[in-house]
Amino acid sequence: MGSKEKLRTSQKISIVGPCTLKLKELFGKLAKYALGFFLMYALCNVSHFLLKPYSQPRITSDTVIGLLIGNLGFIRNLVTDSARKTLNFIVDFGMICYMFVLGIEMDPYVLFKEPTKDAKVAYGGMLSTFILACAITPFLQFTDGGFKVDFTLSLSTVLSSTASPVLTRLITSLKIGKSDIGQLVISAGMHADFVSTLLLSIGYVFWPVDSGGKVVETSKRVRRSIEMGSALVIQTLFAGYVSPIFMNWVNNENPEGKPIKGSHLVLALAFMALIISCSPIYGYNPALSAFMAGTFLPKGGRVSKWVIGKINYLLSTIYYPIFFFWMGYEAAFKEFQPGQFGTWARLFVLFGIATVGKVAGTVLCGKLLGFHWPESIALGLLLTTKGHFHIYLAIAAKQAGKTSTSTSTVMVIAIFFTVVHAPSVVAQIIKRARKRAPTHRMSLQLLDPSSEVRILLCLHGPQNVQTMINFIEISRGTADPGIVVYVTDMIELTDEIAATLVKEEGADTMTVTHTRVKDMRDQVTSAVQAYVAESGDGITLRRLLALSTFSGMPQDICILAEDSMVGLIILPFHKVQRADGTLDNGNSAFRYVNRKILKNAPCSVGILVDRGLGLIEKLPRTQDHSVSVAVIFIGGKDDREALAYAGRVARHAGVKLTVIRFLVDASSEATVRPGNYIVSRSEQEEEMKLDDECFASFYERRIACGQVAYVEKHMANSAETYSTLRELDGQYALIIVGRGERVNSVLTFGMNDWQQCPELGPIGDVLSGSDFSVRTSVLIIQENTLKGQLDGLEDDFSIM
């Protein structure tokens, strides 16, 4: 019995031992490869983060990391022959998915339409590059066997193509995707990508790639081409006619808002795999087959969107780190031949052909289409962008024995250089756009003194007429250069008024026939025209109408201001003064309009709180200075704009202007700097410098000569600011203040916490409060704020 037990035990050891070793070896390899993947993933992300300030796309950092890691000696020693085969399989499968998604996003029917502007640009760049490549590349011996027609045509087609996914992502990330040149580049890139890949797909039928450079008899090659071509045609027809029926059925069975049924999803994926695998059975390239199948699949529907989203996610998270490691491993630096002249000649010629060919074609097309030549050059430089598929082809040519490792490495480096310059090109486009496109910097401070002032004066109705006439009077300045006033009625578009609108024949305008609206406009027009006729020397009057719903009125007024190129919009306050002098609760709809205009206006905006300015029947023009006006200056861009407007008021003979400057009393023990007040020192110094320069200029021109009175008020905190404002009660008929945007907030800190109307700013809110003088009107001015994500340049700028 003992001998039997010993025999059984020894058998168990002999059986379990090898299995355990195999498992340990397998798990060891898995752990090693998983660690390598995560290392590659981390390095790619870190390098992309480091290059982000330079706006470089991810493909540039991934290429650098792939070439570095793939050529490290100890890492190359870890890659066995079996691992290399597995790596090739993963890369090939991932490229099939990449090309399938690329095909889905293409529209094959553009070939049957009249070429658009972007198509002409794409075709022009492709044709010139193709001709240049066919003329030069045969002399550089890219292949070992001398000149080969199939390789020359393929290389020329690849050089004339564009990586549309890389280019689209780059243009979008650099914030010019909504501009005319951005949309043109994206569309032209997709055209070039589609046509070039389609030509490669068709060309593969006639010149298939045989791994190892085998020589195939002509009869066999012809028979094989016929088989592949027939399979590809059948696959394309099946995808074009049958897939829409099947995919539409799946989409109809799975409407939006409900999860896709698992069985339908499996059927759809199996159907796609079936279409892709038809032509590869007869020797056709699987990646090109996936592209052709995706091209003729329906673009819309939940299934297509789901597939695109999932594949793109897998590509970016899993596939690309593996792909670029494979690229670096195959592009072995130890086989690179830097000592040979031909190596560098091929590198610079490849990059030169891709760049010069594209630029020459786009410049020629741009000349015919009326583009500016700098934009035409920028189009060509951006359309040279190559991507993942081009890198894959460069390495595949080496694996198929068509080129040497050194030549494939040269191709990869040339592809890298076609991408790395793109952010600089976009930066130049934005720079030129800022010079040529309007950037909405319309304000009184920037106005040329010899130019007329344009003001958009808004009214709620006839009740605002006298106030606005007095405002025009004190703002008129001198007769030369004068003032242009666009008196604009703000009228809500109701169903009753809409029913009376009449469209004029042959014009894109509407005539208002509503009796109440016509009478009101006639009343306003008559009053303003009578004032201009009597004393309007230097005043040019224009009449406008903002007839819209309250939600659309802010946009309409901003458009009117932009079209009229005004420097200042004046809006009536939403509250109206009662008979006892206090303000009513106001119209919330007009308050909404005012706040939206403050946010989106293309120029400076003023809100006029009328508490007695409209009661003055006629402002005198004698030198008696019967009307007292004050401007409060604390600092900041809004206060500088208010001071610029006050300079025009100072020219009126009947106005006595006083400048009241609030200064921080640094010596006071009550001075407390807000604890949560965060501002950079450089920004504060820059703003204070601008304040001092602006005030010094005003002082020299207006105060030093005695034309304007000047008062300084020294305060320690916002409490003293409030007390000082209360002391101004009843002293002035009009007080002009800036809305806010002050770097030094010590004097206004905490006042925002109890504002009734934040759109007036802290100072304007106090002066227009119910406990302030009922005889003092207030004008709150805000300088325009630059909009857009491109430092003041609108995202949808036009430069072509």
C-alpha cells in the first residue's frame, strides 16, 4: 500500500509541476505586457500634457514617445517573435476599426455633385502634389528594385492625401472650427481624405501587395485582381442597397430614449462584420475593405452613432498607445542610415513634395476663387497634415518588403513634420483675422477726436422724449465733428401688432400699420425733429425701431448697434419716477432686456435713471452753468469710459461739470483690505497706470484750464464711500458713474451684498436707491467687454 501511495504522489507532482510553470510563465508575460501598456499610456498622456501649451495635437507627442520607447534596447529584447505577431494582429485589427469609422463619416455621393468651393481646393492641392510626386520620387530609389509604377502611384496618392480626423480635431481644439476658413479646411480635408483613400482602395485591386515581395505570374495576378474586384463590387453594392434596409429596421425598433436591445445590437455588429469580411476572403486588404464598407453604410441612426462613439473611445484609450509602440518598434533606429545622403534627401523631398505641392495647388485655386494669398498658403499648409493611416502604410510597406527600414523611418519622420507646424499656421490665421475682422472694440475712449460720436438712444415711449432730448443736448459737443443719434423705439411684438405687419414687395422689410405704434412713433419723431430743427447744429438724427419680443429684443438692439457702428447705447432704466419723486417697481421685461444688452453689447452701454432730467424744459446754452453735473472717478475701465463721456458734457456752455475722485486713505487705521480679494500684482499695477494716465490727460485738457471743477475725497473703506455718496444728495442734476470692473475694490468692497439692481454696479445702485435724492438723475456707463474664446475675436470670424 505504501508503494502505491508513493507512486500516486509522484504522478501528481509530475502532472501539476509543468502546469504550474506554464501558468506562472503565462501570467508573468501578461503582467509584463500589461505593465508595458500602462507605461506607454502614461507616457503618452504626460507628453501630451507637456506639449499642450504649444497647442500640439496628440499624434505629435504619441509619435515622439513611440519612437523613443520602441527603440529602447531592453524593451526591444522583451518583445519575442510570438509577441511581435500578436502586436501585428492587434494593430491590423485596430486599423480595420479605424478605417471603418473613417468610412462611415464619409459621403460617397459628393463625387456625383457639382464641385463646391472646398472640393475645388481639395482637388487642386491633390492634383498638384500628385503630379509633383510622380515626377520626383522615381529618382530617389525608395524601393530596392528600382522604379516601380505601383509603388510610385501609391506613394504619390498618399502624399496628396490629408488625415481628416487629425485635421478636424486640430481645427476644433484651436477654436477656429466655426470660422469660414476653419470650415473650409475641414471640408477640404475630408474631400482629400476620401478621394485618396478611394483611389488606394481601387488601386489595390490592380496592384495587390504580396508580403515578402514575391513575384507572381501575370495570369495569376490578373485572375486574383478579377476575383478581388468582383468581390469588392458585390460587397459595395450589398452595403449600398441592403444595409440601409437592415439598419433602418434596427433603428426603428430602437427609438431614441430607450436602450438598444442586445439582440438587435449583436445582429447589427454581425451584419457589419459580414460586409467587411466579404472581399478579404479573396485576398483584398481588410483595412481598405472596412473603409469601403463603412463608406456605403447609413450615416444616421442610433447604431451608427453608437459604433462610432465606442470605436473612437477604444481607439483613443487602448489602441493608440499600442499602435505607436508598434510604430517605434518597427521603425528601428539601429537600421536607420543617417550617414547616407539618400536618407536625408528622401526625408526632405518627401516633406517638400507634400508641402510645396499642396501650397501650389491651393494658391492656384485660391487665385481662381478670389482668396487672399496668405489664406491660400495657410490652407495648403494645413491640408498637408498626415495621420495614423499614413504611418500604418509606411510601416506596412517595410513589412511587405517594398522599402527598407530606414526608408520607412524617414516616412514616419516626414509625417511627423506635416503635423507639427499646424498650430503655428492656425496662430497666424488668428493673428491676421484680428487685424482684418471686427473685434467689437467700440468705445468712447478709443474714438478718434476728429470723428463724430454715434449714439444709439433707446426709448420706451413718448414719456422718455424730453429726457432723451436733454441727454442729446448735453452730449452734443461741438458742431464739428458733431454727433449722430439713432433714436430707437423699443416696442414689444405682440400678436395684435404682428397681425398688422405688411411685407413690402421686393424687399426684406416689414411695415408697421398698427395705429397705436404709428401714432407713438410719429409723436416721438415730431418732438425730436422739432428740437433738431430749432437747435440741432451738428446733430444728425436717424430713426430706428426695435420691434421684437422681449426675449429677442436684446439681440436686435445689439445688431442695430453693430450695423450702425455706434460707440454708446443709452437705455432707459426699467423703473419710472412717480409723482411723489420715488421710483415704481419697474417693468421686469425691460430690466431683462437691459441686463442682456449689458452682457452682449458690441460697444459701451449706459443706463439712464431719470429723476428730474426730463423735467428741464430747455437746457440753456449761456455761460451761466445753470445745470450741475458730476462724474465720480474711482478707477477701472468703466470709470475711464465715464470720464471720456464727461469730457463731451464739459463742452456744453450751460453745464457745470465737477469731477469727484475717490482715493484710498492709506494712512487711516480704518483701511481694511478685503481678505478674499484676489488679484495679481501686475494686473493691479497695470490698471492703476491706465487710471493715472487717463485722469492726467483729462486734468490737463479740462481741469487745469478751469473748464471743469475738481474735488478729491479720501476714504478708508466702503462705509465711508457710502457716507460720501449720501453727502451728494440733491447737489447735482446728473451724476455720471462707471458700473464697476475696478481692480481696487477697497472702496466698494461689500456693497455688492445688498444691491437691489446689480446691473447698475455698487455706486450706481446707491445713487439710484429709494432713499437717495428724488431730483438727481444717474447715468451708469459700462465699457464694452470683449467676447469670444480667441481673446476678443469671435469664434465664427470671417477672413476668406
